[in-house]
Amino acid sequence: KLIAKRNQLTMYLEQAILDYNELSSIKLKIITPVNSVKRGSQLSIFIEKKGKKLYNHLKSNGVFLDWREPNVMRMAPVPLYNSFTDISRFYKILIECT
């Protein structure tokens, strides 16, 4: 059940990122493998421009994520701690930064 929820949460997060790309001039590129067995729940996201600004906006609004220089954010929706509501909230905060 946990693996199934992990996969669903990660796919929902992936879709939120793709939806964001449709609305924003800041493009996010998922660089982790598409295969859920290889990536688990973690998504690494390459941000070509304004990455640190976006990261700081998310972090200051309570989103827990990791920054890797020079321009990669990492996040992982963990099924024991995260919900679909958390992903929805993340998306709303992300949209604020467009």
C-alpha cells in the first residue's frame, strides 16, 4: 500500500510540475528517471533560470525541499508523511511565483 501511495503521490507531483510549465515562463525539467522503481518518491528538478528565487519562495512558504548547486531542487513526497493535499498546496504556492 505504501509503494502504491508513493507512486501516486509522485505522479501527482510530476503532473503539478508539468501543469506549472504550461503557465510559467520559468520551466522546470524533471531529471530523475521516469521509472518509479529507479526514482522512488524523489524528484530532482532542473531550473534553467530564477531557480534560487523559486526555491526560496517555496521554502519560505513551508515547502520542505532541498537545493543542489547550481540549479536543482529535490523533493520527495513520502507516503507516511505527505498527502495529496500537500501536493495541491505545493502547486498553489508554486503558481504564486509565476
